[in-house]
Amino acid sequence: MTSHLATRKTWRCIECGRPWPCYHAKDALLTEYAEVPTALVLYMAAAFAEAALDLRDRPADQLYFRFLGWLQLRRPSSPPQAPWGTGASGDTGPDR
């Protein structure tokens, strides 16, 4: 658990005073949600929506990059197995 948490209305870190999520908060969130990255995206999207209401004077694109832009979305390292290629029907793939 981290002490780098957001203060509502200002969305600044209670520990270091920087705009939240600060570096330490991001690091802690990546560790906490390492096994469920989709949950991290949903959590940060909810925080983005709440912050947009509290920080109406900030441009939406700045808030987007602050809350969501730092997240890395990656494709799986290997493609899923296709249903073809088993050789059962003589068809080995989409080229045939």
C-alpha cells in the first residue's frame, strides 16, 4: 500500500504534493494491478471522470494524459491458437 494518494477536489498527492497520480502512485498502482491490468484501466478511468468534474478549469486532454495516457496497453506476445490448422479436414489455414 502506498501513502501517495489523491486529495479530492485538488487531485494532488497527499504525500509529495505533486499532481496525482505522481510517479510513486503510478509505480504502486502498476505493482498492485500487475495481474489485472484491465482493472487498473477502469480504476484510472473512474478517477479521470471524477477529476474532470473537480478540475473543470483544466483542458480535458491534459487530464486524459495525466490519468490514462501513461498506461501501456500491449498486445499478447503470441497470437491465440486458430481453430484451423489441425489437419482434421485437410484445411491447414485461411490460405487454402
